[in-house]
Amino acid sequence: MESGADNRKDSEDDIRRARDLLQDAIESLSEGFALYDDDRRLVMCNQRYKEMNAAVADMLEPGLDWEILMRETARRGVYSDAVGREDAWVQARLQTTHDYVDEYELTHTDGTCYLVSTHPTKLGGFVVTRTDVTERKKAEFIEREGDLLVRTVLDASAAIVIMARTGDGQILYRSPAALELFGNTRSAKEHYANIDERADFITQMLADGQVDNYRLNVVAKGVVFPASISARFAEFRGEEVIVTSVTDLTEEVKSQELVKQVLEASPVPIQMTKAETGELLFTSLETAKETGEVRSYRSFFTDPDARPRFLQALREKGWLNDYRTEFVDQKGKVFPGAVSARLITFNGEEVIVSSTRDLTDELALQEEVSRQRDMLFQNEKMSALGELLAGVAHELNNPLSIVVGHSLMLREETNDADILRRIDKISNAAERSAKIVKTFLAMARQQPTKMEPVNIYAVLATAIDVAGFGQQQDGVEILSQLPDDLPEILADADQITQVVINLIINAGQAISTSGIGDRVEVSSTVESSGNFLEIVIADNGPGIPENIRARIFEPFFTTKSVGDGTGIGLAFCHRIIHSHGGQIRLDPQGGQGSRFSIRLPLAKDQDDAAQKEVLQRDETAAKRVLVVDDEADVAEFVAEVLANEGFGVTIANSGHEAITCLKHRRYDVLLSDLNMPEIDGRGLYNALETDFPYLLRRCAFITGDTMGKASQALLKELDRPFLEKPVSPDELRKLVFGILGDVKEDR
């Protein structure tokens, strides 16, 4: 009994071990595995099988009936082909296990696809295996769609495409465009006008694996025409094939012939050469005129190493514009040239299409333009500097007007020697500052010549002061010999000041640069004829070389580097003096240094203005002047000067106040600032035109802003007298007396 029990126990242990071994074996499978007995009940399955049946995994326990599993699977909507037809689907699955279909596909509603197979067992049951083929099905779908897409595109395309076997050339596919062109030919060999060209074509294909833009003649329906073919090797259904695209070049060849005719007739030198060898493939008639009958472009270069450098530069970018080098023409003459080129592929070779031009005349012109540009640069630099200085000067005008004016008035009102000495110090310093300010404005201003009687002593003194600033630092002394009684000349004071400053600075720069000399002397005398005034600027510097003395007044001639000088130039000085009816010359110097002399005509009838002023002084008591300026101190100074002359003066510190005053009283003269808030000089003049036209000939302007475009435009448009701040009492008197005199003469 014990022995029998032991045997059963051992047998049961063996069965358990066998089941465990079997379970362990099926768990190692990548496929889903399930075993059903002869009653179609589940005996065992692996985890992979449960994962593949995740929707019903909760039911997959031993003893589960196959039919129940199928019906529940259909009810839960696991399979896409079971939705809406559950009973039919279940019957089909039951029939499958009944007939033991070897393999079939099932697709879940989530898109996963499985290859399922059922196999009978010897004990009457069956085994179910599942393999996930989702990715394979996707790949097959993509491949099918790709094939369909390619065929659809090719069928709809105008491209001429042919796929043929490599060996015998049998055509396996042709696009509709290829069918229309070649007809229903059987072999690609029929398309070659020369069958030997196919052998060359295949040889190149085997060497390179592909061919692009292979040019040859093809035949289609008995007609031979030029074409370009590109081809690639491919594999189709286990065979090596060649896929070829064909381009008809008939129209292109016609166009090339037309282009060739145009290029040959072109007046521009054009050439087409092989990049590697320089062999000339085409030259226009103009090129042939330059180079003569040459076979290689290499001989066109003066330097044998020049063409390799040119080719390297061209290959780096594929194009060049105005590449500079030297060439030689057919007569052996070397000339500077510029070549513009493009690197292209022609018949499978690198080819250069280029145009070459002679730069001899252009470079000469550029050299002249460069000289002129340097001078323009200097002028622009000085103009910018002048504008900056003018801006600073403008801010100084109002306070300087007050200092200058009151110091001059104090000098007239006291006899105390000590006070007069102090007043002179203040006055001299203020006047010097005022001269500097005016000179800055004059240097920055660009306006037509304004000819009027000018105190040449004051002009020369101002020029010496301004030019002397920089010269003192360089150790150059500026000396002057100027008589106090120099007569007036008829000139533009600003322009004459510019000329003298330029000559002084030029002399000082020559001295400081060379280290020769230490002084510049300015002198002036009246010629014995009494008609001309002579101004002399002389120095003891290095002088001007004899070989350039005759050219120093030529436009744009200079011996200085860019960045030196004032930017005015001796040619400009010459033009200014000539426009004044005078002369400027470089006098011969036997010894060291240089000497410039300027002759200017004296002003005539100088006594008339003084007499006119005296006549007007007798009538001032009855005259009233309206002074308009938003700077109260400036307005009070102007009013005080005129009041001392006997005028009745009213001050208005704005345009509004001025209009109010005009409504209540009649005035003989109106003096106004230009730049004021709200109603400015323009607005006030407009009011005069509308309501007080009698004052249009009786108004004048006193302003510190003659550099602004708006101010310049207004002064030019109105053509009325104006003074530039800072002003002196004498200038104010002359301005008012002049206006009253003009009005009296008009009567």
C-alpha cells in the first residue's frame, strides 16, 4: 500500500515538474502561446498570449471554454472585423479551430495586427500561437503606398522616365511622356542614334554608379535629336535595372546657337575657356581684337602665376567680379584689366565664362576722382567741425552781446582813467571772444558772397587771433604789422577771414612739420595808386619747391596727407579773391620761406554812409523803435544803446507782446530776434504783412542763429538787414540809421 502511494506521489511530482517545464518553456517564447484540451478548454497560456489579448486577459484562466472566449472577445469589441457582426465572426473563429486553419490575420481595433495559427494535438486538443506583425504590415503598407505614389507621380508627370534592365535593355516601365515620345518600344537600346554611345554610357555608369547630364543624340519614331540623360542603378524584383530620365535639348541647342550669334556680335569682350587647361572654346570679336589668334587663355596673362591665382579665387566662390590683374594684348602691350567670370559645367567639364576690360582710362579717372574725394573729405570734415563750433558759438552770442555792448557803452560814459583801463580790459577780452565766435560761424557758414564795406584791420586781427591758437602750441609765432588807419574794402568779411586763416595755418603747418622756421608775419599797406589794398602773409619756413609753385592754385592739388590742413585749399582761396576783383599770388623768394600777397580793391564813397548817419542823428528824437527779444538782458542792452542816441524805445520780450505794442502805437523801426517761443521772427513778420505793412521796410533782425537752415532760409527770403550776435553799439546805430535813411530816400 505504501509502495503504491509512493508511486502515485512520484507520478504526480513528475507531472507537476513536466507542467512546470512546459510552462517555463512557453514563457520563453516571443509569440503568444495557448493550449486547449479536447473539450476546447484552456489548459495553459504564456504571459505574452495574455498581453496580446489584454482586453480579455482577466478571463484567461485554465478551464476557460474557447467559444465563451470568442463570444466575449466579440462583445468587448476587440477585433475591428467583428464590430457589428459578432455572431458571424464567432462562427468563423469556431470553424477555424474546427478546421485547424494554419495561419490567418486578426486586426485589433487599436490597429495592432497578429498572425494567428491553430494546430491540433494528438490528444484531441489544439494549440494557438500569435505573432505581432503590426510593424511588418505598416512597412508593407508604406511600401505599397510608396510604389503607388511613385507610379502616380510619374504617370502624371511630364518627365520622360524609363526603367530598363541593365543587360538586355528590356523596358519594364515607361512614363506616359516617354510612351508619347518613343512609342511602344521594347528595348532602351532602340533609343540610341549610335548604339556605341550606350556602351560608353553603361561604362560610365559602372564606374561612377550614376550619370548626370550625359549628352548624346537619341532617336524617337525615326527622328534624331540632341538630348541629355541622367540615370541611376536600382533593384526591381530581384533584378538590376537602370532608371533613366531624358531631356530633349532641341530648343536649348537652338537657343545656344542664338546666344552664340549674339555674343559674337557683342561689343563687350567675352570668352569661354576650359578651367583646367585654359583652352579657348569661344571668343567674341572684341576679345579677338585684343588677344589675336590664341588657343589658350593662359597666354593672355602677363604673369604666368596670375592665372592659377585667378582660377583658385574663382573656384572658391564660383564667380568673380572685377578681378584685377595685368594682361597683354596681341601687340605685346601690357595693360591693367578687370575680369568678371562665372564657373559653369559644360559637357561635363568646368568651363569659365568671362568678360575682360581694359582699365587704363578708368584707373586714370579713378586716380583723379580719388584726389578730388580726398579734398571733399577734408571739406566735409571742416564743415562738420564748423557746425559744431557754430553750435557752441550760438550759445555764447547772447551773453557776449551784453558784455561787449555794455563795456563799449561804459567807455563812452566815463572819463575816469582807472575805470577806463578796466573797461578796456573787459572790452578787449569780450571783443576778442566775439571775434572768435563770429569767425567760427563764418567758417561753418556756406552762403553767397555778401559784398559790403569791411574794416580790413578787424578782419586781419580776427584771422590772426583764430589761426594763432594752434600755432602757439607748435612754437610758431604770429607777428603782425597792421596800421590802425587801414581804409575799408568792399568784400565779404567772412570769406576774406577764411582766406587769411588758411594761409596762416598752411604756413604754420609747413614750419611745424619740417622743423624749419619759427614765425609767420601778416602785414597790410595801401598801394601808391590808392585803389588797392595789399595783404602779405610771409613765413621763414621751408618754402614751396620750385617744381610745384606753378600748380599750387590748381583745383584739388595738394602735397599734404589726408587729414592735414583746413580743407579750404589754395584753389578755394584763389577763387574767393578772384570773385572780389582781386589777385593772389606766390611771390618769388630768393631765400628761405614763402610769401603770399593779396590785392583787393578799396571801397568807394566811404564818406556817404557817415554823412548819412550824421544827418539821421538830428532826427532821432522823434523816432520810436520797438525791440523784440526773449532774452531780457539783450533787449535792455539794445534799448539802452538806442535811447542814448535819442530814440524812443519800447521793449517786448515775446512776439505776443510785440503785436500788442504795435496795436497801441506806431513805430518807425522794429528790431526782432529770430528764434523765440510761440511767435518767432517768421510769425512776427507774417503779422506785419497782415496788419502792419508799413513796417515791412522798417524792420530788421538781430539773431545768434544764422546757421540754422530755417533761419538762413528766412533771412534770404525776406531780404531784410540783420545783425549777428554779439553786436556792438556802433553796429546797432548804423543798422537803425541805415533803415531810417532808406525809408527817407524811398519817399
